[in-house]
Amino acid sequence: MAKLENLEVLVVEAQQGMRAQLRAMLDGFMITGVQFAASAGAAIRKLREHRFDIVLCEFDLGEGQTGQHLLEDLRSQKIIPLDTLFIMISSERSYEKVVGTAELTPNDYILKPLTPGTLLMRLERALAKRDAFLPAYHLIENGDTQAAIDYCRASEEDYAPYRVDFMRLRAELHEGQGQPQQAEAIYRSILEIKPIPWARLGLARMLHAEKHFEEAERLLAALVEENNFYLDAYDWLARTREALNRPDQAKAVLASAVELSPNRMSRLRHLGEVSIHAGDYAGAEKVLSKVVQQGKYSDFRDPEDHVRLVRSQLIQQKFGEAQETIGDLEKSMAGRPAAMACGALSKALLSQCTGDRDGTRKALQEAVQAGRQENLPTSLKHELIKACLDNDLEAEGSELVVDVLRNAQDEATIELTRSLLKGRGREDLTERIEERLYVEVKGYITKGAEKAQTGDYDGAVSEMMNAVRKMPGNSHVLFNAALALLRHIEHNGWNDRFATQARNLISRSRKLDPKNPRLEAINRFMDGLVKKFGVRPGASTRSAATSRGNPLGAPVPRR
């Protein structure tokens, strides 16, 4: 276990008196590497700049902010690494209900009144548990997800007190790998041990991922009924009812959650979007106005919030209000990523509603041009695609579709893009673009295979990694790039960097095409190389069964 005097600790506490009390306790434990933050925003800035071992955070941070909100932001935005301990301090007994149901939980929580003995005991307990999980965390950070899964499975027996925690992490890793069926089985096993609410939520998430929406809805509705503080269950129930095409019911669920937790930005955004889909434009405007206003004081403000608000206003023909929102976007979001594209798209939507066709097309072209210079989120690209196609800017719309398909991070993004085009009667555009990408991918793979066949394994790797840079969202490119790296290792010797890249590419390919039957073969091939070169298990990659030679050809994508 790490020595206390070597620890780096961040204390997040709004009250000066409590900060002084915690400082005195930590000094008593010989912990001198202590920094302080009086607000969530200050904590985020410090955590972005410095890596801490422990975050001690007060639950009530004032101004509607809570330590739970901060924790969710830090984990979801990947601001803190897995091995940073987050310990909540609360005077509210009700927090036990929050932590018992939250999807993202602290490593520990301590109820006030706080004594030095209690704090020391909890710190030592949390550090001991972290030590058990550190090998898994390091494997995850190195991109070796399968080895982390294997470690968790073994540790379920080696560390009996943490068995359920290791099972949970293993399920989450399978989920992240695009393997919901494996994760579902683990959550069901946990529930056989104990009916834990987060395990029921995990099971519902996997059922949702497998498109078993009715079964997921029943499970989520029961969770919400049994515990009205289970806000994560509200969110997933809303998503499930959206998938079942029940926007009114989804809106009602989110509205109930917002009453319980009125300051969660992501939930407010979701409520605004669902309200638009449900036809409640005035309600959407009210919620999205709050999002825009609160976003001005948030470290996670998003210029897309203004676009959503403009849409809700234009549907109600509130052109003056929409113009004011656009002005606020340009003033308050200047310099933010995607701000120029959002501003131009908002102007295009306004011009379209006022009948200014030339103004609409000009603004859309400006938005597309801005998008070429910035890495726009997929949701914004989809909005631009719809607007371009609606205004006969097929070249610009096609360019955006190609960009989305090249860079898609998962299968859902590809399906959503196809659905978007189908909804506008443009299946022909989908077919043309996918045919173009097919030919391009085939060319890359063929060139890489030809170089490998002549023994130019360096050239094959260079060719395929160049293809990855051009088409990072194509599962066939990712798969064959991983194969090129493994062939290089097979013929030229072990290379840690290439092995890490191959693992990451296989993982990304699996997320895009989880049903690819070649995934099992490429994993066996990598296992065989680990065995062949005597790589220590867990050091650079996972060890498994022997497999000599290359069991794979160079697969060309099927149409």
C-alpha cells in the first residue's frame, strides 16, 4: 500500500472552516501534498493540471452543485484516471440512498461528524482496495482490455471481499468492448448473489443494447418505482421509451428526474431534445434556455445548446428570440470548439424559416467550411447533413456523410446516419457513398496485403496505419491494420508499441462490428505471438493458448 506521506490529495470543500479541519487531520497523518478547491469548477481545473492519488470531496458544494455531479463529470469526461480515489464526505444521511443507486459511485463515502480515526481508517481501507485493482487499471490504461478482463475473473477468487466489485468491472469492460451478451450474463450472476440496484440497472442497459426494449422497460420502471431517488434509472427509462417511440412518456420520466435534481446539465439537455420530439416546443424552449444560461458558468458548456434552443424557438416562429440566441452564441461562445459552425448553422435555420433561400445556403456553406477546420461532434454533423440535403446542397451533405462514416466510433453512429438519409428518401445517396468507401477500403487493404506478400512488413504497416488515419471509423481498415502489425511482429520480432496498437485497433474494430467472425481468430493469433516470444503475461499483452503461424488471410470487406 502507498505510504501516506507520499500521497497527493485534493480537498474539494466550499467551507473554509471545514477545509482547515481536513488540513489538520491530513497533517496529522503526515500527508503534506494537499491542495484545495472551493468549488467544482476549481476542482476540475486542478485535476486537469495535476494527477492526485485521492480526492476528498464534500457532497454539498453550494449553488446547486454536489460532489456527486462533480464525480460524474470527472469520470464521464475522463478527467481523472481510474486509480485516483474519490471519497465523498456528507452530513446528509440521505446520501446513503444516492450512493446505493448511482451508476457512478465514489470509492468510499464518510458521514459526518468526521473524526481523525474514521478518516484514517477509511483512507487505509480505500488504498488497500485500490492496490487489488491497480493491475487491472494499468492494463486498461495500456489498452489491454482482454487482459484486464482475465485479471478481474481471477481476482474474483483471489480477493473474495471484492468479488462483486471485480465482477462489476468485468461487466463494464465487456460493455465497453461492445459485448452486451457477456456483460448481461455477469450482471445476472451478480443478481444471483445479491439484488443490488446498480446490477439491475446494468442488466437493463445490456437489454437495451441488445434491443430488448420491452424487457428493459419493465426492469427500469420497477427500479424507479422502488426508489424515486434512482436518477440513473430515470435516464435509462427515458432512453428506452424513446427507443419504443413513446416521446411523451420519455419526457414525463425526465421531467420527474429534473424535479429531483434540477441542475444536471446532461439531463436538462436530454429533456429539451425529447420535448421537441414530443411536440412540446414551449417546454423545450424553457428547459433549453436554462441549459444555455447555466452553461455560461460550466466547464462543459457546449455551443450546440444554442442550436437546440434556436430550433425550439423557430418552430414557434419566435424569430426575434432566435436572433437574440444567435447573438448570445456569438458573444459568449467565441473561441469555443465548434462555435463557428454552430453559429452558421443557427443562422441558416433562421434564414430558412424566414424564406431567405440564398442566406440559408450561404450560411450552410460557411458552417461546412468551419467544420473542415474543427472536429465537430457527430450530432452537429447530422444536423448539418439534414440542413444541406433540405436545401439542395448535396455535395456538402455528401462530404459530411463520408466524414461521419469514416470516423464513426460505433455501429450505432453508422446506423443512425443511414436512418437519417432514409428518412429523407436518400437511400440512393447512402448506396453511392458506401460503394465509394468500399472501393477505397478495398484499395487500402489490397496494397497492404501486396506489401506483406513480398516481405515488406514495414511497408504493409505504414500503408495500413495511413489508412487508419484516413478512415478511423471503418472496421475493416482497423482490423486489417491490426493484422499488419501482428504479421510484422510474427516475422520481425516482438514490438511493444506495435502490440499495443494492435490491441487498440482490435478493440475499436469490435465496437464497430461486434459480430465479425474473424475477431476470435485474430485474438488467437495474438495469443500465439505472446506465447511464441515469451512475453510475460500482463506486462505488455495477455497470454493465452499457443497458435503458430498466421491463421488469417487479408479479408476484404463484404458489401
